[in-house]
Amino acid sequence: MEDINIKVPFWAVDIKDEGLIIFIALMVKINHRYGWDEWYNFHLKDVNKVKGGLKNIRTLLKPYLEWIDIAQPYNEEYQFRMKRVMIHELVSVPLTDQRHIRVWCYLLGCMNSNLLDKDYYGARPPQSTAFTNENEHQLFRSYDIKK
């Protein structure tokens, strides 16, 4: 698979951790779609799957607290809110790691799941990833290929 480019805020251009880049790009997409004044809840397991590791998200985002508000109301949940980012402030950044490219494609598919659904549930998806069943994360599951 070839490298792809994703859009991130200008202040995230120098981040070398592609998992963190994906997470920031995801937050920007969510905020552009559903509003900048909301707090968005993420299940801790989902945050770690997007990032690709168990590093503390608070530590990773500490240099960017000027643009991102973060809270942890429960042990297994994070809340995020971003400062408004205008479209012209987004910059293309390449993703080269195949896992991160697949994660980004999976997330784009999840965000576009309501394009054909016009009923009550398709109007606005939940603001928390806790509704998602672990078995639906086929992309992130690891398999023992020896069996």
C-alpha cells in the first residue's frame, strides 16, 4: 500500500508519532462535523487502538494543551475538546506506516457509516465510542497465524 496524506492543524505538523497524528486528525474531523463547543468522549481502549500503543495520552498531548482540552471523568474514558481550526489552517502530513494507514481508512469508513441512513440513528451518531462492540474492531484484532 502506498503512503497517504492526511490533514492536520498547522501546530501538529512536526509530530513524529503517526498514531498521535491520526488521533488529532480524527478529533479535527469530528469537531468539523459536529461542532467545536462540545466535549467528545472516547473509550480508553479505542484511544489506545487508534494511537497504536499504551502510552499515556495526557503525556503525549501535554505540548498541545493550548489547542486541546482533555479530561478523564472515569478510569476507562477520556473527554476531548479542541480549539477551532479553520480549513485553511490544515496541512497535509504523510502517513507511511501500514498499520496507521489502515487505521485511518477504518476510521474514515466509520465516520461515513451514516451516509445512506436517514432515520433517527443516522442523523447523528453517538458522541462516545463506548457504544462500539469490541468484536466490531476486526482491523485491530491480532490473530495467531500459527494455528
